[in-house]
Amino acid sequence: QVHLVESGGGWAQPGGSLTLSCVASGFNFSRYSMNWFRQATGKEREFVASIASSEYTFGDNTRYGDSVKRRFTISRDNAKNTVFLQMNSLKPEDTAKYYCNRNVFWGQGTQVTVSS
């Protein structure tokens, strides 16, 4: 049974940083691409970042939504079945619930609030 559990959300000031983690279980983690999405109140869910499986060897294995490029970094630790989202230079518009995703499976989300 696939489980995705996010953590690391919280409050940050504009310009600050947070790191989100997603611990996965129930599948062979290294063989799957993993994604982060976010959803702000009253808005549609938005793609944030993805990282390819360890089997992908054709150059850059990450992709980012336009609104987070050059500020957010996605990474993974296959030994720990964990995917991370390092968020720097946070803006109030980054306020949202952040979700870890693999195919049709979603975590419960972790709230990120950016305000002064």
C-alpha cells in the first residue's frame, strides 16, 4: 500500500526558507518519479517540481513550475525513501498546502504560510 507523508511545513517570513520532506513507503521508491504540487485557498492545484527516477540518466532529472524556478530545489534520497523540496526566497504567494505525489497517489499535505 502506497503511503506518502509530508512534513516540514510551517511559517516563514518573505525571503526566508523552508525544507519540506516526503517519506514514501509501499513501493520501490527509486524506480519512480516523484512530484510536489501545491494548492492555495480558492485556487487550483499547481505543479511545483518533479524529479525523475534513478533510472533516468539523460541529463537534468528535475523540472520546475515557472513560479518557483531558481528558488526551489527538489532532491531525493533513495536510501531513505524521501523526496525533499528546498524552498528559498519565499514569497507570500508561495502560501499553500504542499502535496507529495506519485502517479495517482497523494500525501495528506503540509501547510506553508509566508507572511511578515
